[in-house]
Amino acid sequence: MTTALRPAPDERVARTSRAPTPHQLFCLRCQLTFDAAPQALCSTCLGPVQPVYAHDALPSREQLERRPRTLWRYAEWLPFAEPPVVAQHVGFTPLVEAPRLAHELGVARVWIKNDSVSHPSLSFKDRVVATALNAAHAFGLTTVGCASTGNLANAVAAAAAAAGLPAWIFVPADLEPAKIVGTTVYGPHLVRVRGTYDDVNRLCSQLADRFEWGIVNVNLRAYYGEGSKTVGFEIVDQLGWRFPSAVIAPMAGGSLVTKLHKAFAEFARAGLADGAQPRIYGAQANGCAPLVRFVQSNSRALTPERPHTIARSLAIGNPADALTARAAIQQSGGWAHAVTDDELVVGIRRLAETSGVFTETAGGVTVAAAYALAQQGRLTPSDEVVLCITGNGLKTTDAVASALEAVPEIAPRLSAVEALVAATT
């Protein structure tokens, strides 16, 4: 790609003297505690690590409502002791009621948690990048990057550009053209890698050590993942401090369903949400559904898969959060379902035609799974359901274009329109 207009790294890095203090980490497996550091695994047992929270005093509903409408509204449940210094305006996307969709699904109410309009890059990945880049700043990492199936590439490139940080972004070579454009426009170092996302992710694991970069979903993963919780916090907040009865979300690596479950539990413990915690349902495309099959089989180990689906943003054959995702689904009383590529295209259209929201392929998976779960009787007439729509349809127009009706072309005459109207009646 053209690099002539890209500023030199020393011209781009514009850091402030202040930085948020990141929380310590602890191992979920052996319970050891570590100093805050850019690490995703326990150095003793190789278990996953997460931030430690010491909640001496938590805000009330009224105090939270007086705060700005960003994800930092929920600072006590995010992994920093001070306010953020970058990505300060991310989050608090709309929760849109969809009565026509509720009628079609045969449930009491449906809301769309619409991260397809997230600032700045039109996907929920803006949330995880917000926490990851503040961690990078705290650790003095002056170059950031990621392995991505598309949306994360857009989000890292946008946030790095705003923060003045060089970014190295690695994606599968067959990524959708719109997501390539939606990354390169911000001027990062974008590299297309021949192979699957899992090949790209392994490469980035090596790069994090070799160059001491902040790879957001590798060595910054412990802080990165906490940004996903804010989807759950916002759902409760926007519903008037109560839980829905069910939430359906797409699954790639499994982090979103895991963090939704964690968010709901944290608000329940804090006394901020009324009602029972929701059932969580995970959705994947059948051409890459290792997590769905892991949940449905209840086998001891996940079987990795080689992706073959148009839902490239979900095409992770060996998901990092498989165990915690399955636990979140099972503990909540939920389930997992996979849909075909044809079904997800229908899901995209159904969402657009019933709610006015245009989603990418991952959202089509979520909507199609909702229809299937309703038909299976897993969603009931009394259910109040939230569908997590995680990305914008303008990123994957190629997936749905061939399924749309041809657009007529006419002369600029009233009679031509009258003929069209007559043909539709």
C-alpha cells in the first residue's frame, strides 16, 4: 500500500505525561496474583489471567446516571484506577426496541443492542480497543497491533490514529474489501497473511514478544476483554436497571458471551439490576462453529475447525475463550446454535426489514439463530430478548447483494412510476 503520506513514527506518537494505573492480574486457574503487566497467561500454570477488582465503594444507579454516556461511565468495573487518556468517547450505543421482530419471533419484546453504529469504527470492537489502548499507554508500549478478522482491524487502526500511535495490523488475505478499506484509510501498517485467522493469531503471538508491541488481543488481552463487559452494563442501564430474560450474541473467540455473563453477575452483586440474570445464547455460522458444537456435545475438549463461511468476522477455528464461553452459556441456562450462510443472509434482511438496522454477517447469524431458537421453543412468548448486533452492514455488502431484488430503471415520467406502482398491487 502507499505509505508516502504516513508520518514518521516519532511524529505520530503524541503521548501525555499522565497514564491510567492498570489493575493487578490474577490467574483463573491457580489463583496466583501478578503485578500489572502486558501478559495474557499465568507464568506458572499457563492459565488465563484477569484484572483484580477491589470494590470498597460502588456507585448507585443515580450516581451512574449522572455520568457521561460512554463506556467509562462504568469505571469501577473497568481495569484502571484513573480516568482514560485515549478512546474516551466510545460506548453507550443505542438499545432499539423492535416490536415487529418480536411479533415474528413470538416473544413479548425484542431490543437491538446496536453496536453497528459504535464510535468510531462501527463495531463493538471499539469497546475492547478502548481498554486495550489505555493499557498500552500505561505500560509504555508505543506501537500497537492486532490479529483480526476485520472489525478489530478497523477499530485498532482508528483508535491508534486518534492516539498518534503506529499500528501493525494483520488479517487473513481473503478479508472482505470493505474492511480492508476501512482499515487502510487510517494509515496503519496493514499486512494480509496467507492463511486462516488462527494462522494470523499465532504469528501475532510471536510478534508481541519479538518487537515488544502491544498486540491488543494477545499480550493486552486481559485488559482488552474487559471492554466487552460494557455491552452488558449498558443493556441493564438502558432497560431501566433490570435484566432482560434472554440475550443472543454472536461468537468468534467466545469473549463476548463470557463477558456478558460476567457483567450481569457484577451488576447483580452490586445490587444494580432487578430480576433474574438472563439466559445467554451463542450463535455461529455452521461453516465455522467449534463453540456451538463444543456446547452441544458437552465434550471435554473443543475440536478446532477450518473456517468455510461468508461470516468471516466469526471465522475463528480455535477460539481462545472456549471453556469460559461454554461455562457462561451453561451457567445462565442458555444454549448455542449454528446457522447456514443462506440463513444468515436471510437474517440480515429480516433485521433490516423489521427494525431498520443493517447489520453485517455476524448480525445475520445472531438474527437467524434467534428465529431457530424460537422455533425450538427455547424462546417463549413471555421472553424479553436482546439481540447483540456487533457490526455494520456496510462492511459486508457483498454477502447480501446477490440476494436483493433488481432495482428498476425508468425514464423521468409520471407514467413510468404509475406502471411500477400498478405492477406491485
